[in-house]
Amino acid sequence: MTLTATRPAATSARATTRPRRPRGRWWLFALLALMSLLTVAPFAAMIIVALSPRGKPTVPVQWPESLTLDNITQVLSASGFAQWTLNSLIYSAVSVVVILITASMAGYAFAKKRFPGRDAMLWTFLATMMVPFQATLIPVFVLISNLNGVDTFWGLIVPTLANSQAVFLMRQFILGLPDELFDAAKVDGASELRVYWTIVVPLTKPIMATLGVFVFLWHWNDFLWPLVLSQSDATRTLTVGLTILRTEELQWSMVMSSAAISAVPCLLVFFLLQRYLVNSIAMTGLK
């Protein structure tokens, strides 16, 4: 009898101490769903317009009666489009590889090495982020022009490689790595290059993947610098080429088809590196 009398009391005590789930959160989920729809709506409209027949009203005026691939086929067969896409891939891919290597090396030096003027050099380098690119556009163009780099790939890529944001992000991430790893490598007689390749590179893969996505998007969507430097289809990027197509008074279905095709590489890069992006966010939260 005593046991049967105490069990309900213990059960009720446990029930009272059990944390209650917060109520009234439905509005938060509804707000997030609405924001997601607002974010996806422009992309959905772009795809619908790109697949709509030419010369017929489409969203938001009227839903198209049928969908077609003629617009995308015509854009892909346009003169210069394949060359523009290849130029954008070269411009973005080479920039990503070089910036990741140089930024990780500089971030390692600023985070784990001690040398005279280290902090002053770092903050001076970071101060360049406050200078808008438009202010240095003409001097950089004059310098590249004097070096015969106009309408060349090296003239297009080299001025964009000094990325202070990438160095800062790498430096902040490497600061969180334990010093014992580097001390142990030094005790084993590892050189600086070996320490960088066997410790820094493997441990910074998440932040390098995140930074690689950002750098790829920056260069893929870059417009002003390729517009100024590129003067022929040999080096003209896709963003500049699409602007040329728009000046030919094309219909909106053709313009949206070009925009949809240009967005495909960005989506592929994001989905391929999505796992590293999540790991980067998780590791940042653990720190």
C-alpha cells in the first residue's frame, strides 16, 4: 500500500519538473516560411519566363499556356556565349585557387608567427577594405595598361588576388587551432611548408570551402572590372556578355534564359560544397 501510494506522487513530481514546450511559436515558423517563399519567388519567376514562348504574356500578368526550351537553345547557340562562359570559369576558378593558397598562408603567418610589425601590417592590410574599388579602378587600369595587360587573362585576374577579407577570415579561423599541434611539429623537425601542408590545410578545409564559395561568387558575378579591362570576346566574361545581349533589344524570355543559365554554375558549386559549409558553421559555434 505504501508503494502504490508513493508512485503517483513521484510520477506527479516528475511531471511538474518536466520542461514545457514553448507555445505560440507558430507565427515564427509562418514568418520563416513566408520569407522563404519571397526568396524563392524571383528564381521561380525567372525559370518560368525563361521557359515561356516568346511574344506571349507571362507571370505575373498571365500563367503561360505551355513551356518550351527554344529560348535556352537559342541562347546557348548565340555567338560568343560559350566563350563568355569559359572565360568566367577561368576567371573564377583560377582566382579561387590562388586566393585560397595565398590567404591561408598569410592567415597562418598572421595567426601563429611572431615578427616585427605583424599587427601593424595586418591592420594596414585590413584598412584597405574601407577603400571602395571604384576609387582605385582608374589607377589600377593605368598600371595594367602600362604593363600591356589590357584584354588579357593575367591582367583580369592579378589585381583581384589581394583579398584582405579572405586573409582576415583565415587568420581568425587559424587563431582557434591549438598551438600544441604546431609545437609538436616543430619538435619533430617539420619545416614550415610541411607544417602548412599537413596541419594548416587539413584543419582549415571547412573555412576554405566556405571562402571558396564566396570568392567564386564574387568573381563569377563581377561586372565592373571585366567591363573595363575586357575589350573582345577572347577575355569577355559572362556578365559583360549578357549585358551586350540585353542591348540588342531581346525579349524578356531570352534575357531570363541567359540569367538562368548563368546561375547554374553557382548552384552547382554551392551544392558540391554544402557539407563543408555546414561543418564550418558547426565548428565556429563550438569555438
